[in-house]
Amino acid sequence: MKKIISYQLLVVALFGLVLYPIWGQEAAVSGVIGGLCYAVPTAIAVLLLNLFSQSPLLSYAGFLMAEGLKIALATVMLLLIMFFFHSQIMWLPFIIGLFLASHIVFIVFWKLNHGE
């Protein structure tokens, strides 16, 4: 799980670096913020999973709590950004950054299952 977080942060940072010379600072910041709206709740969920990983029963409950918390935190972060910064955010880079961070999980699991 720590590998997923590091990949998410790496992809979000690279996305911001690619956007900066093409669309400018506002797009780069928007893309990074979009990615962080998913990466930060994922990191918190992984920390929670590590706390509950000692026993099978606690790890099951911890997984449910961590996923619920991740969804709630991501939703709250998105709503706060939409409410307070809607005029400063470039929405296309924001959504692409969010999409990239969320889909890194699928790429990592696919790579683990297919051994490539």
C-alpha cells in the first residue's frame, strides 16, 4: 500500500511538472490539487490500515473504516475546493489529476497480478 501512495504522489508531481510549461502555473497547481484530493485520503487510509493490521478481525473492520474515511475525506476535500477556490481552479487539469491519482491503484494491482 505504501508503494501505491508513492506512485500516486510521483504521478501527481510529474503531471504538475508537465502542465507547468504547457498551460502555466494555474493549470499545474490545479492538476496537483486534484491529484492530492485522492492521494491524501489514500495515505490516511493506509495509516489507519496499518494501525488495525495486528489481528484478522481488526484488519477487516479497519479496512471498512479506512475505505469509508477515504471516500468521506475525498468528498469533503473536493467540496471545500469547489466552494472556496472555484474561480481559481482550472477544472480540466483538476479532474485529470484526480483521475490519474485514483487510477494508479488499478495499474499497480494489474501489474502485481500479471507480473509485468
